[in-house]
Amino acid sequence: MKFKNLFFIFSFILVSGFFSSCGDDCPFASNYIQGLSEEINVLSGASMNYDNDPTNENCSAYKTAYQSLIDGLLTYEDCLSGQDLVNLEFDLEAAQNGLNALPC
């Protein structure tokens, strides 16, 4: 699971670097990874903590981190179109699948 989680996090970072701007309603839309950097850092830390110590407490923290990332991604739905929106939907599906795969 460790490599699968890290693969998601790094693929998310790579894909999200290609998003375009949509104006003042969506801060950081031109590079929304900047806007979600806190959520990504928390998710990365939660992944490492859970992989090193798969307790219910760490699993719950991991789930919370995934949900925060999903909530953050959803704030960009109305900001993007075309391939950018397709990429966002891919990231949302990957995050939801990661969340659903957790056993707690």
C-alpha cells in the first residue's frame, strides 16, 4: 500500500502542475498545487505515519487527510474546463479510491 499511496501523491503533484488560471474566484488555479500544498503535505505525512504504524488512530488521520484533499480539489471544479477539468476529475477519482481503500 505504501508505494500505491506515494504513487498517487506524486502523480497528483505532476498532473496538477498543468492547470490553467480562471481568475480571482479561484486562487492559485494557474498552479493549484500551491493552493493545496498544506493538504498534500498532511496527506503525505499521514501516509508515512500509517505505513509505519497501521493503528486505527493513524488510519483515521489518514482518512481525514484524504477527505481534506478531496474537499480542496472540489473547490476547483468550477474553475477549470477542458483537459484541466478531466485531470481534476482523475485526481478526484484517485483520491476517492485511496480513501475507499483504507480499512478503517
